[in-house]
Amino acid sequence: MPVPKATITDADVATALGRAVQIIDPLLDVLWGTDPLGLKERTRHPGAADGALDKAQAAAAWVLNAVDVPGTRAWDEMDLDARINWWVWRVGALDTIAVAFPGVLGAVGDRLPIQDLFGFTSQAVVLCAVAREHGISDHGQQVRLLAAVLCHRDLVAAGPQVGTGDESAESTGLPKTPIDIAKSLWRLMGLLNSIGEELAKRPHPRRLFRYLGMLPAVGAVVDYVGELGALVRAAKSGRDWIAQHQ
């Protein structure tokens, strides 16, 4: 039987992405502001370490500073380009492992919509981080950025109401534990999945990587490299969009 084709309007996309931004921003706040043991602050005042516990905390603070975690002294010394590269090559590169995992199934994995869902989610998180690094904290502007880069929709020209999504929805709150973060990411993927075919409009790996990704087993490695390249292009497109609309 023929399946009726649903028309996804700009308003539908704006609503789904708006609710997604409501989840993404608190997740980014966790990376920015969480410092329960004062390790990030300690990177600014290393000093001498006395006792086993103090030395362990000093070592942990050194590791955070070495990997340039937001909120550390090393992060404060980074310029805009370096910070955006951090989101792409540290956070984005880690997320891309999940995006590329279906590639172990080869051509079968490429037919599963889950890869587009994971890829769309990863790119959305990095793009929101890019926007924040450019000083864009307005949710409506972040939604327009995601729609332009990931869905090829100009919500500015179309003029739909762009806010933070369903205003009646329960606030997601700030994730406090790893389980809360996992639940938030799961809810985010569920929301993004609601816009269906829009997921496939995101930046994809180059054609060569898509062909090689059909090979079983090695497809995951090929998909990882291709998806990481797609993420880099998505971040660049986001910066170009911001430059044009700020």
C-alpha cells in the first residue's frame, strides 16, 4: 500500500531544532562550568602539592589543562580558532566514533537511518558550541544556524516563529551526573529523529568514503574518517553562516 508522504514545514523544523537546542545548551554548560573538585581553578594556581591526595588532585588538574578542557588556564589562553578546533577535534572526534560504528556492517549499516541520526546529533552539538564561541547564546539564532547548515533551510527568509521549541515542554534542567548526560543525549536523538528525512540533508562524507564504507569491518574506520571530514565542513559552514548573519 502506498504510504502518504508527510510535508515537513519550516515551522516543524524550527520546533524540533528549538527543542534540541534546549537539550544541547545545558550539555555544553556541563563542560564549561562543572568543577566540583576545583581542579580547573587549580590549573591557574598550581603551587606545591603536599600529601598523596593533594598530589593526585594536582596531577588531575595537570591532565585537564594538558587537554585544554574549557575553564582551565590553557583554555583561557586559546584564541577563537583554537577553541573551535577543540570542539571539532576533541568532542566531535569522540562523538564520531558512535557515528561511524554502524560501518562495521558494511553496506547493511549504510542502509540504517541510525548513522544519519548520530551524525546529525554530533554536528548539531558542535555547531551550537561554535555559535557560543562566537558569542551567540540566543536560542533562536542557534536554531537558524542548525537549520541552514544541517537542513538547508533559510528560516530567516522563511520567517517562521523561531524560539526554543515547545514552550509548554518541561524544562530539561542541567545534567548533573553521567546518567543525566546519557539521558539528555538519548532524548536529543529522539527529538531530532522526529524530523525524519531532514536528517539526510546534513553534511555527509565524500563519495569515495561512502563507497569504501560499504566494505564490511573496515567500513567503520573509513566511515570515521569520512564523518570527521563532514563534521569539519559543517563547522566551517557554521562559521561562514555566522559571519554573514551577525
